[in-house]
Amino acid sequence: MEQQLAHLTAQMAALKSSSGVTNTSLVELYYCVTIPLMITIHAGCLAYEMGVQIESCGARFA
């Protein structure tokens, strides 16, 4: 029984050390996807606001 516990403990340690690379990779992938998405959304909102402002100024001076 003690031998099995030692073996399971060694397996758990191996899994924990290998999962760090996976978690790091997922975090990097998350940031590589979300940052361009946020920039695109921000640019779209700015373009929309500029269009609304130009329309409202054009209506006043027309």
C-alpha cells in the first residue's frame, strides 16, 4: 500500500509539472486572441462615434 501511495504521489507531481506548460500556453493564446479583438472593437466604436458626429454636424450646416 505504501508503495502504491509513493507511486501515485510521483505521478501527481509529474502531472503538476507538466500542466504548468499547458496553463502558460493557454494564457498566452488567450491574450493573443483577446487583445486584437479588443482593439478591433475599440476601433469600431470610434469609427461609429465619428460617423455620428459627422452626420450631426452635416445636418446642422446643410
